[in-house]
Amino acid sequence: MTDVVVIGSGLAGLVAATKLALGGKSVTLISKGLGGLQLSQGTIDVLGYAPGRVADPIAAAASMPAPHPYSVLSSDAVRAGVTYAAELLGDRLVGDPSHNVLLPTAVGALRPTCLVPPEMAAGIVTGGIQYALVGFRQLKDFYPQLCAANLARQTAPDGGPIYARAISLDLPAVADMADSSALAYARAMDDPSYRQKLASLLKPQLAEHEVVGMPALVGYRDRTAHRHLEELLGHPVFEIPLPPPGVPGMRLNEALVAEAKKAGVRFVSGAKAVGLVAEGDRVVSVGQATAGRIRQYTADAFVYAPGGFESGALTLDSYGTVTDTVFGLPLHGLGQDLITADAPADQALFRVGVGVDKDMRVVDTTGHAPYSNLYAAGGILAGAIRWTEKSGEGIALASAVTAADSILKGA
């Protein structure tokens, strides 16, 4: 038996499990595979749009209406969650939880976010910034001419101009490379000699005062790669995330998994959680479908962080019925037209999820907690369309830390 079982290995699950383990609990984390951080851009989005672009995400989160998760979580809880992640990851993230910055995307849009990896910080948009955007002919999904043209049409938050031009290069060859993905080249960039080859090709094409932007491939495990490339070029360098799976998200995932293991979290992956066993108002165990049998994990408390539709934790059948596929929990946000033709970016379907109280304990649609020791966090929560709001990581962190604190305090 373990003190706490956490279901899900995304950002919410990893952070909740780590905080609980560091708080003295024995923790088992079960999951069917890798979490959604592998698909992320490696930044912490707290709240980017509400619905207009947000400058102070903590302040804006405090005014989000019900049933948004931020209407249950206080602004202090949101700040605490983001701050905890920043402290846990140390120098892997920089920024201010109360201040959004804008970063260029691969198509030249401006994306608001809160905390960023140091490898992206030089690209933060300011008035008069001069970008040299470097694309590589061996990589798809980043076209520097498109990115530069779109950036140059926009202005910085202070009203100043954005200057951008495109550079196209061939990446140095890599012996025995199986594929030409960003990850393969990021691994090649772990080699200082490979970085020197790239720098020798790029440096002669750079002009004074330019900030160099390139696809996110400046090293995978060598944390000195980014600084070394800047030194070789004599220019600030920033990474631009590509479509998933993305190298920055993979780096962040590996860092959080390492922190969880260091804290003593036990990982059991490769099979999906398949149900719970309850006695009265308490969950006593959850099942995991291993080869040929259902294995039960007993605990004093459970944190449910399996993600939402994107992970298969929620599904919609051909009759329009939405189901929690793991525990069959009551869902909030039903009883309305879930899919409509006149609001393609704001479908009610994607606000469906599990409801929680202020302690992150799962509640039904009347506000009653059917199980006193079952908590939920992250993408399973009802009330938010995280990808349009740019709020996914903020919700995950605030709910994960709140759930862990509730368990540690015996709430």
C-alpha cells in the first residue's frame, strides 16, 4: 500500500506527485504512457486570452467566471502553483508569473506566455528588435520567409516596430542519422564540434544587433549548448518551437520526471487505469489493466490527472454522450448543445470535465463530493478551453499544488 496514488504523468500528475513525495508521502504514479508535456512548447501558459490578450495573467485569472477552474482556484493558488514549478525547475524557466511576454511562433504570430525556457528568452518581443530567422532546408514545419514577413507586419506591445529577415541554410551532415527530425538534430547539437560547424556557416550571414531565431534544436541534453552557440556566433539566440512532439517540451518532461524520481515517486507505466473500488465515501483502490489481469493499487488518497479529450480520458460517442473513460465520474458542462456550427473556436464540448471544490476534491453537479479522498487536477477539469485561452499549464499547476496541499494538510 502507498499513501497516495496519482493517475496521469502530464504536468499536473508529475508536479502533484513530486510535491506529495517531498512532503513525506509515499507516492505511486500510474499512467498508460508519456504525458502531454512531450507535445507542449516547453513554456508555462497561465492565461493568454480572456478573451483579449492578457498582460497580467494572475490578475486576469482572479476575474474568470464560473465554471472556469480559476473561479474555484484563488489568484494566490494560481501564483503558488506557478511559483512552485519555477522553484522545482530552477534555471530551466525564467519570467514573472504576473507578467505575460510575447514570443514569435513558427508562422510569425505573437504568442503570449508567462514563464519561458532560457533558450527562448532572447526572442521576447520588444520595440525595435531585429530578428534574423534561420531556417534549415533539411527541416519541414519552419519557413523563415513566412515567419519574417508576418512578424514585420506587426508591432511590439510598446508600439515599436519589429524588424525581421530570413536566412536559409543547410544543416551540417550527421553520420548514420536515421531521420531528419528536429529531435535528431538537437541530439547532434549536443556535440560541441557540430555546433562549431553550424556557427561557421551562419556567423558570416549575420548583421550587427540581430537576434538569431531558429527552430528548437539547440541541444537536447547538453544544457551548455545554447550558451555555447551564442558565444560562437556573438549574437543572442532563441529557439522557436515546432509542431509536436517538440524538443522544449521533451526537455521539460525529462526534467520533471527526474525531479519526481529524485523525490521518491514510484512510476508504473504502460497500462491504463480502469476503475476504482470504493467503500462508503472513500476510494480504497484503483485498477490498472496489466497483461492478463487488473492490478489494484490501494492508498489513502488519490489524485486524478489523466488529461481530457486529447488523452482519451474523455470521449464523445456517436450519440453525443460524453464519458469519463477511466472512473465514470459525473461530468460538468453537459445538458446543452455541445457542438455548434456558429462558434468553431468556442465549442461547449471542450468545457466538459470533472468538477472540483476549493480543495480540488471531485464533486458532482450538485456540489457534493461522492468520495472524500479523490482529488482532480489538470486537463480533466471542467470549464476551460485551455488551448484557446493559453491557460493549460497554469490550470495544471494551480490545481496540482492545491490538491497536494489538501492531502498533506489532511483536508
